[in-house]
Amino acid sequence: MLNASSHHLASLPAEHVRFIEGIITRHGPELHEHGAMTRWFDRTAEYVREGRIARAAVAEFWREVTHACFPDTMQGHVVRKPHGYAGDFEIIDRIYLNHVSEDENVRRWDEYFHAQHAPRAVRNRKSYLHDWLHRKLAQTEKRPLRLLNIGSGPARDVREWCEQHEGPQPVHFDCVDMDAKAIAHGQALCAAWPEAVRFTQANSLRFTTEHRYDLVWSAGLFDYLSDGLFVRLLKRLMRLLDADGELVIGNFGTENPTRFLMETWIEWVLLHRSEQELARLAEISGLDGRSVHVDSEVEGVNLFLHARL
């Protein structure tokens, strides 16, 4: 398989090809090889930029290797796209859970996947949401707060919040996602809190409700929206806020060290935006700059646009 696939890399230095073939033969990088593995990906990115190899050839090589050697890993799931799209609820849930295969022949690939900046930033979204909710609860006597969760995915963050709070839930969640399987998954995870967590299958751009919310949260949906759709949905969501409500939108920032690996090797493409770009889109949406600020999780990879009326 390696000899058959490595023709995609034939234009690269022999030692560069030998390195990746050795890693694949040994069933993935060991912990002490993570740095060398990342440097290999970075050097390949330079070869692409220099025109020594086509990006498509790199992607095809990795697709063949993944299907042949480790299809049931984290990156194998993203390459296969069993739900029809990258970033599906199942892979996000596995990232949240730091899922690693029990198969010793592939677990190193999962461990390397989880060690990257982007998965760490995704996991940080849970704590970012929880910290935000704790601050809001400390600032108000209102109970429960009502939160709209747009593009709720697996709802693992909601479940873990509810698990941490016994008795009457201080926050009620309305979760919206267009994927029926994501809705079913979230409903199963949150079945113990039917009064506090509700799910609606809907396209977020068409979702309507008579409710108004103290908090509107969207962790990862906006990563996939063009600027036009970003503005359109932002305007719709702002209209769903209570007078003193707050909206928080997650979006991967342009300083994402895992970007080349995601886009080329596992074909997971996001619309990365800088802090300035997020502020500009908020301004285009008609928001007063004094009511807007941009924050990030601790990795500095996933940014969060905060907005008030």
C-alpha cells in the first residue's frame, strides 16, 4: 500500500517520503514523535506553497493512506464523512470526550489528533460556555436563565452543565440543529433533564420562535457561513435577545496552527476570521461597536464575538 500510494509524493525529497512511510508502518507517531510529525506536515505545507507538489496530490495520498490503514480513527472519521459533512456532531462529541481507539494499531493516530491546537480549542469551548454562564448567573437574580443554542451539535456541553447542577436547573436550554441525527443524539444525552433542555430540528437561518432569550450561543456554526450568511443570521439572532441579553458566536481565528493539516490532509475546511473581521461583520450587521467585543478561549485559536443590543 505504501509503495502504491507514495507515488503521490514522488516529487518530494526521498527522506521526506521515508519519514512518513516509517510513521505509517509503525502505526502512527509515538508521543516523542509528535513534534517531528508536526514539522513534517509544516514542511509539506511549504512544498505546496513552493509549487513542488500539488495540494490535491497531498490530499489524495492521505485519503488513500487513511482508508487503507486507519479508517476508524478520529481523522479517518473526518476523511470518510459518514454523515455527509465535516465537523459533524459525532466527531465533535468524540473531540469533547478525547476519544481514543482501543485498537493499539491505530490509537497513536487518535492521540496525535487530539494533541493538535484545533481539537484542544474545540474542547475549550465547553469550559468557555460554562464559565460564561456562571458569570451571568452571578450577575442576576433571575432563575432560570433562558439560553438559545444554535447549531447545538452533540449537546455534550449542555449535558455536562446539567450534570454539574443538582435540583432545579439555573439555565434552560433551547437547542437547534438541522441534522436529525444530531438532535436524536442530544436528546439521548440530555434525557434526564426534559424540563430544562428542549431540542428543535430546524435550519438556523429559518428558525423562528416567540421566545426571547437572556443568552444566545453558537459554538461552531458560523465557521461554515459566508460573510453574507454570517450577517444575515447574526441579525436574526440579535432580534431574539431580551433587552439585557447577550449573544456569543464562536469562530476559528486566523491564527490556527492546525489549519493546513485540517484543510489539506483531512479536508475539513473552515472560514477562519480575525478579531478585526468579526468586528467588521458585527458593524455591517448594524451593531454599535460599544456593545461588541471579541474574546478567545485559552489556546487563542477559537475566537468569540460577544454582542448586546
